[in-house]
Amino acid sequence: MGMRLTTELYNVQTKRQVWRKADYVQLTRDDWGGVGKLREIVTEYVVRALVAGTVPSMIGQVQTAYLDKGKIVAQNQQAESIASIFGGEELMKIDAELAPLETLMLTKDHAYAVIFGVEHYRDLPQVDYATRDAEMIKKYLVKALGYREQNIVMLLNDRVTRSQIEARLEKWLPKQVNNDPNSEVFVYYSGHGAPDPETNQAFLVPYDGDPSFLETTAYGLKRLYQVLKELPAKQVTVVLDSCFSGAGGRSVIAKGSRPMLITVDSPVVSSQNLTVFTAAAGNQISSAYEEKRYGLFTYFFLKGLQGEADLNKDGVIRLRELGEYVRTQVQTVARRKNVDQTPQILPGLDVMRERADRQLVSLR
């Protein structure tokens, strides 16, 4: 017995479809429950995920849950709950714990964001949880930081090509900012980074990127900083959950090359409006936080914005507080995994001086 499971997500205001996923489900046993059992799974897990705003990260697992459940029954093994098979309950609990809280931030009409998340690559190892990272970042921008959803571009997986990165950063963003001195820009990237041993430069690796031909298939980090530095915006924030050593984690390197230390912070040091959060130092790796199903750096970056980074308990999270909180938490968890990972802020809190006290979130 087979059936097609189609899930569609609509914007209730515009009535336009914003997301769709279709899968063919082959049941292993006709008398297991059929359509009724599938409806039970969708009702119990997907509807709850929809309410929590996590359908895109949940629905892809419904088919696996259904098939695995059928196999267990067909083999006359003791039935387990669907949650224990594919982690639906656990994922929902984690997402609920990390969900952005209501803040006192007003809606920002001139704030623009570009979000890239590459979990599944065409020819490279996948980056665990990069899709979830990107989706939750967007949620925080809208619900906690005051960004309008129509001012956010989010590209995932095979949509993150070099040409799309160029188009969004070098064409779309400048057009939106349009010489508005009060504009605000946020750029997020979760995926592989790579070093070029010949030029000592670092690159963001798109879906179809090739570590052996970075100059023509990837997007240079130095270029990223220069492009954003030239935007006539009041402030530009870049968050990179990636690494560039080629030593593993969220980085790759051309075959036959050795891991290396990358330093590309010069454009940031001379900028008065650009702030960069990176997941690790140049010779380190950016790791996943398996227990939480997010990138380690992104998880604590979001927890900080949720309120944990309010170190002096004054109801305001400042850039300095967020940087210190994320560095401490990531280092602590990474050490438990026998990994060295120290998030960085460029150009550095000491160099930024009064800019380090910039208010990011005003909590309720």
C-alpha cells in the first residue's frame, strides 16, 4: 500500500503558499493502520509542530517515522512510541525551550537580513543542523529583534549558490539600504568554510562549491567583509557558524592539503559600522551540539539573545554581554567534548570601545 503525503504551509495574510513538501510513503503492511495511522501521526506531531512554528524541520521526518513504525510492527517487535523513533517530542521540546521571547524591541522598518544555511551539499559532507540554525535565526530576527519578515531573505541548501550569494549581498542589500544612514543589516551563514593554502584566504562554501577551486566556486570571506563594510548602513552585524581551518567540523579543504591558520580580519578592524561574530578561532573547528540539534555556537548565540546574556540583570542585552556569554558557554561545552572552540568578535571588544555597549535586545 502506498500514499503521497503532501504538506503545505500558507501565509494567512497573503493566502500565498510559502512552503510545500511531498513524499511518497510505502507502507510495509496493509493491516498496520493505513491512512488512519498516518493521520494520527500528523495530528499528534505535525500540528503541534505547526503551532510551535517548527514544521519545516519536523515534517521531513514523518515519513521515516511512519515507515520505521511499520517495520517494527511487521517484525512483531514491541511497539515503541513515534517520539522515541525519530525524536519528534525531543525536537519540539528543544525548539520550545529555545523559542524567542517577547521583547520590548519596536518593529524596524529599515532593518534587512540575509540568511544562508547549507546542511546538505552536492559533493561534500553535510553540516549537521545548519537548516535548523538558519530557521531559528530568522525566527529571532522577527520575534525578538524587530525585523520585518518581508525584509529577510533566507536561502537553504541547494539555493545557496555562489551566484545567489553574490546577488543577495552585492545587489539586493545595497538596493534595500539605499543610502539610508539609519538602516541596519544582519547577515548569517551556517555551513562549510574552507581555506585556500595558496593565498591564505578563507571562503564560504556554497552548495555546489569545490574546495579545490575556491576562487571560482566559493565566496571569499575578505570579499564579504569588504562588501558589507561599504554599505552606507548605521550598523552591520555578521554571524558565521562556520570555520576555516580545514581541520573538520564545519570546514573542508582541498584533497592533499593540510589544515591551516586563517587570518582575514583586516577589513573589520578599520570599519566603524561592521561587527562580526565567528564560531571559532582561525585554527579551530566549529562543532555541532548534538544534544540540542543545533550548531554549538548558534545555540548559545540564540540562548544569549533569549535573555541568558543579560549578565548584569538590567533587562538589556548588549553586544559586549552577548560576546562574553557565548564565548564562555561554547568553550565550556566544547571542552567536555575534548574540542577547542573559542568564538570571536571582530574587531574585538577592546577595539570597539563604546560600540561594545550597543544595545541588542531590550527584555520584558
